[in-house]
Amino acid sequence: MIKISDFQTKDVVNVADGKKLGNIGDIDINLNTGKIEAVIINSSRMLGFFGKDEDVVIPWQNIVKIGADVILVRYKETYEYEQK
């Protein structure tokens, strides 16, 4: 079993280009099923309008591997959104 705090210390890396996306800041859980729907990555490198940070949402099915130090994901720009 893995704790949410363990998730937050791991780097999230895109397998497509090897770039670090950031660290997990939150998890989207379906309250009806109890399953994790997505992980939300806080990234200070991806600045949106007016200098606000944008969060990156990675659907759970796009997580390739959870390792000891890193989480490998398939990331496409269409998953990105700005939280309001």
C-alpha cells in the first residue's frame, strides 16, 4: 500500500519526452467507486496568464509506472487545465 504523502515526494516524468512535469499536489477520487480518477500535478514551470501556476491533470489510466523515486506518465497537452 502507498500513502498520499509518499506520492507527493515522487517526481512525475513524461515518458514521451523524459521531462519532469512536477510533483503530485492532489488526487481526484470518485466518491461513488472509491477509485482514483486522476492525479493533479502542481508545476511552477508551467505559467499561465498573469503568472498564475497551472495544474496538470493526468488521468489514472495514463500512469505507466510508479517507482521508488519517480512516477512515469503519458502526458498530452489536452489534459492540462487552469484551476479557477
